[in-house]
Amino acid sequence: MECKTAAGDNYLIRATAADDFIRAFAVTCRDVSEEARQRHGLSPVTTAALGRVMAAALMMGMDLKNEKDMLTIQYDCDGPIGGMTVTADSQGHVKGYANNPEAMLPANAKGKLDVGGIVGHGLVRVMKDIGLKDSYNGTVEIQSGEIGEDLAYYFAVSEQIPSVVSLGVLVDTEDYHVLQTGGFLIQLMPGCPDEIAESLDTACRAMPQITTLLREGGTPESILESVLGSYGLHIHAKMPVSFQCDCSRQRVEKALLAMGDVELYSLIKEGKPVTLNCGFCNTDYTFTVAELEQLREKGKKS
Ligand code: ZN
């Protein structure tokens, strides 16, 4: 895939400030949303919506404790986009799709891509898969559909963590490729003194918009510095990020076998190749009749 920025521009950081009363994450992930755009044929406004959710999922994924933990953000919404599903792990990998990738809307009143309009109303669900027995589910109502506000509301209501979530995607107005994607997540830890909370609120209101910082070439470090610079910012970890799907031909074969012999036989009897598509990365897996027959034999033996 052609990349206009260096791979080093796609990374996450985790930080603390104000004697650990504040914790923060920031990410720039242009290539992640550009890859999603190209794989799924996303329109400019669905590129922005999905790109924001992917940036958020990467930051929330970095907060998972174990290597195999997964986090999914699902938008179940009535706007033209029809829904979004994004899954991230704790290692900087993310995948995702929009139900109606080509959905379009004119620019909003501010002349911006109308993410809130394309999302509409409904529910946003956060699912954490943290081992066999421990899974976590939180569902809240979509607030503005602008993603950042929805997730801040989720943190406040479902996790009782006061949070600021700021996300932005810049799309080229001529050929619609992604110019930059990024954001930050700032959270107040229990026991955080009121004066820190209040001054942080003022600092967040005074700072430039995330899209302005991204347009100026902001890095995760410089973005956090612009909000938390006066709070004794400590950066603890840095991690590269990428669009990555864990599907494979083997997995699809397993899924075909799991349908059962009768179903598989009826597919073979139709006498046509069968194509299965991975929704997350839009990869097609095609099986010829001969391959299906081989697979059926393999299934009988095992
Ligand atoms: Zn896939």
C-alpha cells in the first residue's frame, strides 16, 4: 500500500500528568484510516467517522491489561452509515468497517464533514474481551454522533471516569485520501483534586482544535504537550499502530466445515465456486468446487 508519510508517524503513546491524577493517551494513525478507506471504498464522511472510531479504539486498546485482550466499539445507529464495528487489541492493531461504506452527506453548517449526521442516533457499545470468563460490556446512547463526545459520555456513565476524548480525521478535498488522523484521551483518576479538574477543563477549552493540531503536523507527544504541558507530563510508553486483520484462508475453511457436511454438500451440488468475504478487511476467499470437495473429504476424516 502506498504511504505518503513515514511509518513512524503511526503510533500511540501513554502518559500521566499531575502526579498521576491525570492519565492520557494520544495517537496519530493516518495510514490506518487510509488503509480502511481503500479496503472498504469509504466515502469522505464515512472515512472520517470510521477513522475517529479506530483512533479511539487504538487508545482504549492500549489500556487493556493482557496481550490477548480485545476491545470492540460498535455503533448501532440510524444515520446513513448504518453502523460501524471496530476491534483493537492491546498491541496497536485495529480493524473495522462501516455498514454502508459509500454513504454520503453534504458538509454541515460549519463546512465540515458531517460525522454526526452520517451516524445519527442510536447506541454505542464497548465490549472488552479480557479472557474466557471476564468480558465487559457497556452501552450508552449516542450523544452527538461526533464520536469523541459519545465516548466521553460512555466513560462517564459506564466506567465513572471523567474523560476528554478528542478525535480528528483530515481528508483531502480533491482525491479524498486521508491527510491525517489522530486524537487524544485524557482521564481524571479517582481522588483528583477539583482544582486540577477545573483548570484542565479550562485548558481543554483554550487549546486549538484537534484538526488544527493535526494539520500543523502534530505528533502524539506535541498534542499531549499542548494540553498537559503545564501539568508535569510523563510519557511512559510508545507503540506503532497498524490496520491488521486476523482472518486467513484456514479460518474460512474452518467456518465452512463448521456449517456441517449437509450444508457443504449442498454448496458443492450447486456446482459453482463459493466466495466468502471478511467484513473487517474486505478480503474475498474463493473456493472452487474441487477445493470444496477436498475440504469436505478433510472434514469427514477429522
Ligand atoms: Zn479480514
